[in-house]
Amino acid sequence: MFWLAFPLFASVFYTVAGYIQNYLIDNTIRKGKAGSYIIIRIVGHLCAMMVLLSVFGRAVFMLPLQNAIGMMVAGAINVFAVVYYCKALQKGDHADITIFGQVSPIISLVLGILILGETITAGQGLGFLFIMGAILFVILGGKAKKGGSDIKVAAITIFYAFFSILSDIIYAYFLTGTSNFTLFGQSFFFFELGSVLFIFLSCIFMESWRKAVIQTFFVGKHHKHNFAYAMGENLLYVIGDGFYKLALILAPVKSLVSVTGRVSLMFASLFITIFFGHVFPKFISARRPSKHMMFRYAVASVFIVIGLVMIN
């Protein structure tokens, strides 16, 4: 049960980072260039690698070559997913995307069975149905507000969710060996290295992205403020990713980390929208849940808690 704390912590950091990213993409990135935001993310990934090197030293390189390559592939796929997350942000709010992204548990369950060969007990399956029923209850009451139709926002979000979960599953697949803190450092280091290499190649081949990032964060109007916000988002995202990867190390069923992570992300998004929207309105979208939606979240939370207990 202890492992559940890590995806919960990750969700809080992911959500705050997501709202800052939402603000930057809405207000600074030119239309159609949302994917360029991943380039500025290279700073956070490099910092994470340096921290891991300082903590674990040469031990981070002791991962078998096959596993190291697998982790790098997982990191590259994750960045590819983030490109589509950024595109979705230009068409819908972070809160809307969080709701549409709750299709992730289905993707996670299917990929976990197909790739990891995991089996689900009857109790876990019933818990999964409780969670999915609660998610559907919330989704049926939600509606995206920004540019583009709900269908387009949902389609891009599901595309992002698929590759994000695929990254998690590949990461879990190559987590072989004794589950300890050293294995976390080794696997996370190569995951970050894969992310850096993907972004580096994007810098080389995507000239329009390079120009968009330079204009926004280095020479354009308010570029210093934009850069400071982006660095804050980088830090929060990497910390969240660290907690999430710890959960993948500790969880008894790897595919269920995605279930708990996405569900807690939905509620973190809700509560941060409500409570922190008054404190940091610049970063929180204008979307405010109605009383009707609040009721749906409250009912859903009861069934989700029951489901989480059952899957453990």
C-alpha cells in the first residue's frame, strides 16, 4: 500500500507543472508550434541526470546494455507523447485534458497484459471497474471550452495518453533485477538520457521549433519571465517524474501505477483549479467546476477510493 503515496505526490507536481505549461503555451508559443515547448524541457532532463550522477556516481552506468537501451526508448517515447500533450493544450485546458486522459487506465491494463504478461485477479478487476465507472461518470458531465471541438481535443489527448502509457509499460518491462534505490537511479538516468537525445534530435531537424523557442524564451518580449516560468515547470515536472518512477519500482502490478496516477491526477487537477486558482490565477485556466460537476467528482471519489483499495 505504501507505494500508492508516490503516484499521489507525482500527481500534485505534474498538475502544478501542467498549469504553468498551459499558461506558457497559451500566451507565448505561436499557434501551431506547441510541440516546440519540449526543447526547453531539455534543461530539466539534464539537471535530473546531473543530480542522479552526483548521488549514485558510476553506479548509474552499471545497468545491462539491453535494459539501458529499453529505458532510453521509453524516455524518447515519453517526450514524443508530450509533444501531443502540448498540442492538446492549445486546443483545450489542462483540466479538460486531464479528464479526457482518464482513458489511460484501459490502455494501461491492455498493454500491461500484452507486454508485461501481467494477470489481474477478480478483486483487482472489480476494483478496476469501480474506477472506470467513476471516471465515466465524471467524463459524461464534462465539456471542453476552448478552441476546437471536444472530439478533436479528446482525440489528441487519447493519442498522447497511448504513447505516455506505452512509455511507462516499456520502462516497467526493462525494470529487471532487485527493486531498490540503486535500480531507480540507474533506470531513471537512462530514461532521462533517452529524453535528452530525442529533444536534441528535434533541435537539429525541427528548425521552426528552434526559432519558436528562441523567440519565446531568449529574445522575445518578456523572455526572462517566460524562461523563469519554464524553469519552474521543468523542476516540478522532473520531481513528479521521479516520484512516478519510484512507484513503478515498488508497485506489485506495474500497469496499475498508471491507473492510480491518472486518477489522482484528475483530482489533483480539480482541487488545484478550485483552491489555487484564487492564489495564482495567472497559471490556472478560467475553467471552474460547476456545482453539478463538483457533485460528480464527490460521488466519483468514493468509488475510486473503493477501487484503489480493491486493486491492492
